[in-house]
Amino acid sequence: MKKLLAVLLTAFTYLAAFIYFFPLLWMFITGFKNEGEAVIMPPSIFLTRRWTIIKTFGARESVHF
């Protein structure tokens, strides 16, 4: 019985951690997408092959603060 309780508690902990960190992971991944990819429905989970680090740094010059 103790082993079952430990397994259930571990599974619940992993589920709670996933629910907590998934939005943070989603924001991190979306930060590397362009505007069109970020708002497309249904959303794409993975980055496209067109992504490069140059696009990310180049985006800073196109935004005027």
C-alpha cells in the first residue's frame, strides 16, 4: 500500500509540474517564432526548419521602442 501511495504521489507531482511549467515552455518556444507562426490556428508546437538565430536578433532592429 505504501508503494502504491508513493507511485501515485510521484505521478501527481509530475503532472502538477507539467501543468505549471507548460505555459512557460510554450512562451519560450513561441518567442522564437515569427508573428504569423505565433498566431496560426491550430498552433504549431514545434519550431519550423526556417528558424535561425539571425532572425531572432534581426527582429530587435525592426521594433522601435
